[in-house]
Amino acid sequence: MKHDITTLADIQVLVDTFYGQVQKDPLIGGIFISVIKDWPAHLSKMYRFWQTVLLEEHTYHGSPFPPHAEMPLMAVHFDRWLEIWRTTVNSLFEGGKAKEAIWRGEKMAAMFLSKIEYYRTTHKKPLI
């Protein structure tokens, strides 16, 4: 029986399952694998990010956008990221926080894509 996202352990299961799927994905897996050199450190950072966002336990400090600014990402990549994100959340959890996780993923993907397109067209550099 599924339950809602309520603990750091839930976040860890979500993040580990999600990135396990991402790494195997033919469209976006290679992008992530080529950029992320230390998977344990990245996963730990993602645990803290989602713990902060979903559980309001402020353990993440940083700016999530700059590492993505120069990546060769387009709408199709974000669409696939969201497909995997939604499928992963829905396969593991149900409830208000699970719905929020999907909503926040959708908003984050839209914002990241918008910013990437802006920086590409203006040739400006994002603040770090």
C-alpha cells in the first residue's frame, strides 16, 4: 500500500528510484551520466533539496539552476525528465506531498527551460 512522502527515508527512495531510471533512459541518461561525476554526492544533494522543498526541513543550501545553465537541454529533455519524475512519484507514493512533488517538478522544469532559453538567446551568463 502506498503512502505519502513524509520522511527523509521517503525522499531517499524517491530520489534513488528516479535517478536509477534517469541513468537508464536513452534520451536523457547520457546527459546526466556525462555531467555527474560523483553520483553519491549528487544524490545526497538531491535528498537535501527535496527534503527542503517538500518537508520544509531546511537542509539544502545553494542555487539549483546554474549547473544546468550550460547543458545542452531542450524542451524534449525536460518533457522526458517530467515523464520519469511523474511515473516515479506515482509508482511509489500517493497523497498531498506526492502531488506537490509532481507540481513542483513541473514548475521547476518550466522555469529551468525558460531560463536556459533566455540565456541562449541573450548570450548573457546566469548569476552564480
